[in-house]
Amino acid sequence: MTLVHQPVPGIHLGDYLACEKYTSGQWIFDLSAGEIYSRRTGGPVPFRKQSNGYLTTSVLHKGVRTDILKHRAIWVVANIRFGLPVDASLEIDHINHNKTDCRIQNLRLVTHLQNERAKPTALSPETVRTIRKLYAAGGVTQERLAVQFGISRHSVSRIIRWVTYTEVETDD
């Protein structure tokens, strides 16, 4: 399949650039592992975690730095056989709600409304107890708990400091 090498109105520039990196062979995608590797270095493309939890990398495009979201890049490349564009109004949902889990089997294309409805509204009392218990036992960081339970580090901090879920008692 040949891609037209110009941005298509209505798609995310990052999606277009991810496809370009893939079709040019600069990036190698391991879709089942949710990883992207640089052909030049042989190592993983460096992604950083944004404050909203999504993984992003920056690339230079026509002299302008542009962000590529890892989960979108994985989904778009996995579905490239259907061609571009991916409607800009659609979103990629992490089925398990863990924004760092970019395996293709964990991603699906949804509308904004579907994505909002899929978000967990609250943690179960048992999950809150588990988070508090694991942190109190030591040897685990708030960051690791956030990834494990698919919530932000800030949410973990508020749980272990009893700022939120104050009604959930420990089962000592």
C-alpha cells in the first residue's frame, strides 16, 4: 500500500507521521508487545509519560516539533491496511484503562462518548484496601501502583494519605 506523503485534513498529524515512520522503515513496530523500535539505534523509541498518563515522543517535521502518542501510533499502524485517514473525532481507548499498556489487543477505536463511558468512575473498596496495604508494606512506589491499577500517581497519593476514599476502612 502506498501512502500519499502529505498530511490529510481531518487526521492527527502524529498519526500521519507514525505511518510515515513505519512505511519508511525508520520505526519497527511490535504490535503484540505494544513497542516501537528505532531502526537506526536498534533500541526502543524513547517515549515519556505526560501528566495525563499517555506516552508521547517528539519528532521534527518540516522544522516543527510534533508529538506522537504511542497508543495512537500502535493502533494506526496495526490498522494501516484499511488506509488513512483515521477520523480525527474518534479516540483510541485502552480497554484495561492503563494508559501505558499499548499492546494492540488492549486498544480499540471508539467515539468520545464511548470512551467517556468506559472510564472507571470509582475504585472498589477492595482495590483501595489493596493499594493502601501494598504501599504500607513498602517496596513499591506510588508510580508502580498507579500503573498496576490504571490510575494516576496523584490518585494513589490521595488514597494512601486518606484524602479520598475516607469511608473505606482497612480490614486489619
